[in-house]
Amino acid sequence: MEDFIWWRDGVVYQIYPRSFADSNNDGIGDLPGILGRLDYLQSLGIDAIWLSPFYPSPDKDFGYDVSDFTAVDPRFGTLEDFAALVEGAHQRGIRVVLDLVLNHTSDQHTWFEESRRSKDSPRRDWYIWRDHPNNWQASFGGSAWEFDPPTGQYYLHSFTKEQPDLNWRNPQVRQAILDVFRFWLERGVDGFRLDVFNAYFKDAAFRDNPAKFGLRGFDRQQHLFDMDQPEMTPLLNEVRRLLDEYPERYAVGETYLATPEKIIAYCGPDKLHAAFSFDFTSSNLIFPWQAAWVCQKILEREARFGAAQVWPTTVMGNHDLPRPASRYCRGEDDTQAFNAMALLLTLPGTPFLYYGDEIGMRDISLKRSEILDPPGKKYWPVYKGRDGCRSPMQWDASANAGFSAARPWLPVHPNYTRRSVLAQSQDLQSLLIFTQKLLALRKSHPALRRGGLDFLPGTPPQVLAYLRQSADQTLLAAFNFGSSFVTFPLPAGKWEKLLFSGQSARPGELLPGQVYLLEKQAER
Ligand code: GLC
Ligand code: CA
């Protein structure tokens, strides 16, 4: 396809390896399991997979506490399995994006073990040690400083105390990490998702953060000194130069406490290719799922990213957030899940599709004793953590949803007997088939990937409708967020329906909760 750049025009599918497919029946998903499901992903029609961490980890933060950046945790497989996965993906035209967690390591990484041993350790300065803590807070609760008795100093940890922050100001650390990039680039990896990259550098003088109003200790500070330091930009320049030594490589950043200004400042031809915006992921309380709110967000995005010429990303869910179907749907009714999927796949920007959202998986709910996620344990019942969206993929109605023959590490959602890939692949009205068709339309219609966006004027308040237009294509996406039947004036011309959710309706009419996609027919 002409001018198709995979990370700009394609769709990225996020896999949480622990929960996707278990090939050896130990209850934990693994790399060979993913390999075995590549045909499914190819038929779904995605362009890239982003793999959440599969490196050796003591699992204090389920893989986001890495004890070796250049190895595969034996529970997930081997480097040979990884090579087979990359090869299998590439054979099917699927790119592979790795998750690099470089703000911190596990406390069981040999670097930290050596660092904490003595003040004279050659690796002492690879982490951040101080005689006295300042006021910085860990985002998972409590002070960001932990006293370490063997040497009588405190080390910094922005997350759990088992995740000490690396000292990015040390040139050896910088070099060691650039070598990690190169290690994976040499193994054919196409891109990286950089975990909380904008926290790598901290204020050199360790000034206290000023206070602000908020709920948790972490929220009661303005994060002026523990993230977004000016040193970040030259580092991104260096990472980009490294990536550019290889063809078509990509980096997307997870901007911590993202604002559009920050995201835009970190992206560009000599910085990141993209950074996540979480425009549509706030809870229903903060961001009501209504036409006016969604419209407002889209307007803001379009204005800011358009002016800056930065390519946006669209995220509906990930491994840290309640699933879109859990946020917007009532019970097992998928109406709003169709709308969320249609929004994800018809907006400008690179869509990130979280595994299981294509079948409308719902979050599992756990008893307190079953909770595994550290912030969930800490803040229960105010916040129940992130286990809910990490449950095993629901492949079919067999035991454990076809994920594993053994008891999975997290429970399968009890709806798996009805909600699964197999069931939905046999139901033409299902969210899975709808998603597959949308992905195919996005591929066949440049207007959906690259066209401009214009809102349709004069629609009723519960309707969101926008045109996506390129030189020779005009598409219209129309969503009814309300619960009543509506009509609205279509622009002149003859409109053909490409896809719709629910029962058939005429162009210019929308059933309650319905979304459809129309294409304007060429004039004769
Ligand atoms: C990112 C990850 C999250 C992890 C945290 C610490 O926010 O998405 O899962 O807990 O970083 O690495
Ligand atoms: Ca396994």
C-alpha cells in the first residue's frame, strides 16, 4: 500500500502476555502462547502488537519491576521463543513493539543488589541515594524514599519500594540502557513503548515539590521536581538517533501525568514518534460518555495536535485502566462498546486496541483477599487496583475460557461461557465481527487514516457525527449516545452505508445507541 507507515497508519494491539494464551498449562500466559494465536491477530487485521513486559521479574508490579532487561522470564519462555514470535509476526505483516521500563529496575536486578551493598560500590551511583528524604511521594503510596539499613541511606522509588529509580544522570546508566535498546533492535524489534519516560530525570538539587489540592499524598503535590526535567529532551534526541539507524523503527512514550502540552513537546522528528494521550479513558464521573463531551475532546485534540503537527494516538483502555465495556456498558449489553470501538477506529491518530476489548471483555471483580495489584492492596476499597482489566483472554467456552488447562493466575470472567472469540466469530452481529470490519475499512479507506475531520453541523445533542475526508473520499461516522430514535440532516449527495451496529437504519436516522459509518458516492 502506497505511503503506508505502519505506526502512523496501522493499528497497535496491546497484549498482556501473562493473560493472553498459556501454551504449557501452568496458568500463566507465555510467548509460545502468543505465537499460537498470531493467525487470529492476522485475521483480526491489526498491524502491530505491543507486548507488556515479559522480562525476568519478581512480580512486585507484575513485570513492571524488571530484574534483567535483556532476557525472557522463564515463565514466559526463552529468547528462542521470542525470536520465533518475532519471525512469526513478521511473516504475517505484524510489527512487534516492546515495553521498556527504564525509570526503575526491580530491587533484585544485579545492578541494584550491587548498588545497595556499599557506599563505595562501583554501581552505587546507578541509583539515587540520599542521607535525608525530601517530600516526594511514591505514586503507589507513601514516601518515595526507603531507608536501607546496610548503608544507612535512603533510595528513591517512584512506585513500589521494590522498584528503585535509576540514576539517569550517570553516563554509565545511560550507556547501559542505550545498549538495551540496541540489544532488542538487533533482534528485529520494530518499536518500543517507553514506560513513564518523563520521570527518568529528577531535579539535580532534589527540591521539594510544592503542594496542591488532591486525594492521595501523590496527588497533593505539583510534580515540578520529580518529573519532566529539561534533560529529557537531549536524551530523547539520542534515543531517536539510535532508532533511526534502523529502518522504520518507532518509539511511543507513556507520558506520566500527561497533558497535551507535554505530549506535544516530547514528540517530533528528533524526539518520540508519538506519546499516549488518555483523552477518553477517564472515569464516567470525570468524563461523561456523552456526545458533547466526546465532541469537546476531539476538538481539543484536533486543534492542538494539528497545530503542532504531531501525530496523535487514541487509547480506549490498557493494562492500567478499567476496560471501556466496563466503563460504558450496562450489564452484558454491548451497545456502548460498539460506540467506543467505532470511535477508537475512526478518529485521526494511531489506535491502540487492548486485548479482549474486541469481544467486549468486562473487568473481573475480586474479593479483597484475591487482589494482587500493589496499589489495589494499599488503597482498597477506595481503589481496587488494576487486576480487573488483566483477566485471561476469553477464547472459547471450554474450561478457563480456553486460556489454559490449569487454574489461571487471575480468575476468568464468569461470562466466558457466552462471551468469547469463538462465540463471537460465529455471530455476524457481534462486536468481534464489527471490529474486524472496521479494521478492514480503516485499511481500505485512506480518508479514515489520514483524512481531515469536520463535525457535521445541526445534529441533535445526543448525536456525535463527523466527516473524515481525503482528496477523493468522504466518510461519515455518526453515533447516537442517547436512548431514543433520532433523525438529522445529511449533507447533500448519495450516501452508502459501510457498517452499522444493531439493526439496520436509514442514513440520516439513528436507532438508540447506534453507530454507523457511511461513504459518499462519487457524483456521476
Ligand atoms: C506504568 C505502567 C504501569 C506500571 C508503572 C510502573 O504506568 O503502565 O503498569 O505499574 O508504569 O512501572
Ligand atoms: Ca505458561
